[in-house]
Amino acid sequence: MASFKLASGCWVGDNYPCFIIAEIGQNHQGDMNIAKNMIEVAKRCGANCVKFQKSNLNSRFNKAALDRPYTSHHSWGNTYGQHRAHLEFSENQFKELKNHAERHEIIFSASGMDKVSLRFLNELDVPFFKIGSGDADNYPLIQYAARFRKPLIISTGMQSIDTVQKVYSLLKQFNINLCFLHCVSAYPAPPSDINLHVIKSYQEKFPDVVIGYSGHETGTEISIAAVALGSKILERHLTLDKTWKGSDHCASLDPETFQQLVSQVRNVETALGSHIKIMRESEITCNRKLGKTLVASKHLQCGTVLSEDMLDIKVAEPKGLSADQLYNVIGCTLIHDKEYDESIFEEDVS
């Protein structure tokens, strides 16, 4: 069984409700007011957690990458560095956002994109670290994160099972709480590429790891299926407007749809229920109306040893022994006379 308790007191994993993360990422457009509003929206939608992204640009990118011209219609600057700088909140702003989340009673965390950012997030005392798919094969960064002894959630988009196995082996020595998220890093991800059966493969290969799903598809049905397959963490991007500038918005859920997703997840979890198959209380009315009873197929005298041809199965009044008792009463002795079509009761046989 794989589960762990966050510093916030929330349990994650087997036997606990799916932990739902509203990935704000950089959909805040670099605007603190939008970011705060998104925290409040995520809370109203029923998410357990809001997650941002934290980078130290000079640690994450080399100079050539930052100086590269960035002419996309999603760009917030002339170069990629200017674009990223526009979307990057300062450490003080992150502290302000975390305080805002705490005031609204929703867990706050972030993906740390480099060692500098991970150090800061540790000082900020986030309850877990998230490693994005782009760093899922960045073994030094992952091991560095593990040394802080916080739960580690790793998205595995763009990676092979060999890489995921390598990460698992590297982290075993740290004895930390770990979660792998199945993920397809396409925005939006086509259903034909998602392969939700990977969730089951992860559960079999890593039984001591919490398994979840980070979805970038449109709609909610695939995420619902991931939960039905056993995902115990679900991460989806949240946006206030899918038409806004930014490549993540098209694969994000607007507030109405995100709230619908949370409601659907909770309904599915309720429906998954128990492994035990019994008649449920809600079925009693139908059973009273349509459930079958053993009846005499002809006049039967006291002392008759019952055989199958002496019995019939019908909807009967009053209701007697249920149809599934047929083979239990064959060979029993009737201790009361029974008329044709009369119900057979437990006290009628010995």
C-alpha cells in the first residue's frame, strides 16, 4: 500500500480520496491579481491544492536560450528570456501567494525547475516538491530535491519506462515519499497518445509509490478514467480564459469545467466503493418488486422430498425463499403442505 501524509495534514494515496491539484503554472499571465484570483477560484472549484512554477532563469537556461528571439503570438517579450522573466514571480511574490492560499485554506506548492528554486521552495516550506516532465530525467536535480526529505511528485511525460525505473532506483536510497504521475507532454494531448494503461503498469512495477495522472487533454472524461484506474493524485491546468495568450491555456480547464471535474471525480470515487458484492440498500425496493421466489409447481404434501421439477421461480406474494436457494432446498423434506403456486419459506423445509 502506498500513501503518505503531507505536512498540511492531508493524506495522499491508497484508501484516501484523490488529491486534486489545480495547476496554475504560468496561466496567471505574470499578474499577481490574476494569480490570487486563480487561487480563490481553485478553492471554490474544490481543488485540494494550487501549484505554480518557480524558476531561476540563469540556472534553468543558458544565455543562448534566453537570448533567442521569441516571435510566437504567445510571447511576452522580444526574446525567450524576456518572455520568461515576464511570467516569473519574485520570491517575495511567492511568499505573498502562499500566504494568500493559506488564508483561503488551500494547499500551496510549486514545481522547482532548478536547484536555486528548490532551495527557495524548501525555505518557503511547501508541503511537497513537484518535478516537471522536463526534468524527469534530470537525475542530479531529482536527487538534490530528495535530500530535503519532502514528498516528491514527479511527472513522467516524454520519458521511457527505463528512465522512470532509473529514477525509482536512484530515489530508493533516500527513503522518501514518492509519487509518479503518468503524463503526456503535448498541449493538448491527443487521446490516441495517452495510453492510460501505463497507470496500471506503474502500479504493478512500483507498489510502494503513489501513482497519479497529470492530464493535458481537452475535456474531463480521460481524467475521470484515470481516477477510475486508481490514480490517487490528479493534476489539471486551470485557466480563467482559454483564449488568453499562452500555450497552456488550450489544454487547461476553465472554472466551470474544473468544478465539474472535481464533482465527477468525487462521484466516481463514491461509485467505486467496496470490493464486496452484496445487495445494496438502494436495491431493496426493486428486489421487493421484481426479485424471484421459490414456489410450488404443483400441490405438494408434507413429507415430500423436494426435487427441481416440484419447484418454480416466480415473482410471488408473499415473498419466500429467493431464487438462489433452489439448489439448497432440493433434497430437503417439506414439513408443510403446499398448494400450486404457493411460496416456499425457510420454515417449510428441513
